[in-house]
Amino acid sequence: MRSIEISLPFDGLVRMFASFSVRTRIVVLTLIPVAGFVANGLTFTAGEGDVGRAFGTVTHSTALADASRDFKSAVASMRNRQRLQREP
């Protein structure tokens, strides 16, 4: 039975990293988490902006709902006054 080498696709990558100096490999391995933290920070900042805009939309919608309720109440009040004036 023939064994399949799993590392075959990674041979080129391994050879490329083997050609780097130890100092370069350490720098690359050090920069990987830094890049991850930067990406996480950018995502957090973008998400924070989206949440802020969502709260602004809710505030605007609440104000609009309040104005609509006040308008409906004023129209109902005017109708009631009109009915009372028409009655003898």
C-alpha cells in the first residue's frame, strides 16, 4: 500500500522559509500577531461606528414616532371639537 505524503503541497513553502535567516523568521513570527491585533482593532472600530449609527437611527425613529403620536392626538382633538360645535 502506498503512503500519501501530506507535506507535499507545503514543500515549496518549507524550502522558502528554510532559505531565510533565523532573525528574519523570528521577525516574521513576531509580526503575525501584530497584524492580527491591527486587523482586530480595525474591525472593532468599524463595528463601533456601525453601532453608533444604529443608535442614532433609533433616536431619530423615536423622535419621529413621538411627533406622529402628537399629531394623531391633535387631529383627534380637533375632530372632537368640531363634533361638539356641530351639535345643537
